[in-house]
Amino acid sequence: MSGDRVEGGAQEIGGKVESGLGNLTGDAKTKVEGAVNELGGRAQAAYGSAKEAGSDAMDKLQDTVNYLRERVESLTGSLGERAGNLGGQVSDTSREAMRTMEEQIHENPFAALLVAAGLGYVLGFLTTRR
């Protein structure tokens, strides 16, 4: 409970007491001053309530922002890990393919030479053809 709500409530009660005293004694000035204090107390208490509600809303908004920030950081971390894993897998696969190709060239050098010559012929034919 905020200080404004407490002070406003106390002022409102004091105003009611003062207004009641003015009624009992027949003093119009005391009665009016009591009514004014009562209304002032209500206004201050209402202000305190609104301030608390705004504070609660800001706290909830801050909590939501923090939750979303944590989720985004978690997701980007996960995506970074996945990308790193995929990059490692691609690298491993390409190394394995190169090793296999080198083994095939060493095991069958004549066939590798024929393949290279055939590719050279096709590329030459494609680039000079108009």
C-alpha cells in the first residue's frame, strides 16, 4: 500500500470526523472544511491507487520484456549451436569426399586421367562453341 493511499485514507476519515463535528455543533464552516478535507483525502487515496496500478503494470511489462529477452537469447544460442554443428558436419563430409577421391585417383590413375581429359574436352567444347 502506498503512502498516498494511507495518507489519503487518514485525511478522508479526519474530514468525515470534522464534518460530523460541524453537524453536531451547527458550525457551517467546520462542516464545509471537513467535507473539503474528506474529498481531498479521497483524491489522494485515488491517486495512490492509480500510482500503484501503474507501477504494477510497469512491473508486469518489465517481466514480460525480460522473459522475451531470455527466450530470444536462448533461441539464438540454440541456432548458433546448430549452425556450428552443421558447419562441422559439412566440413567433415567434404574432407571425407576429398579423401575418397584421392584414394580413387591413386588406385586408378589411368581412369582418373581419362575422366580429367574428358572433362577438359567438354569444357573446351562448351566455351568455344557459338
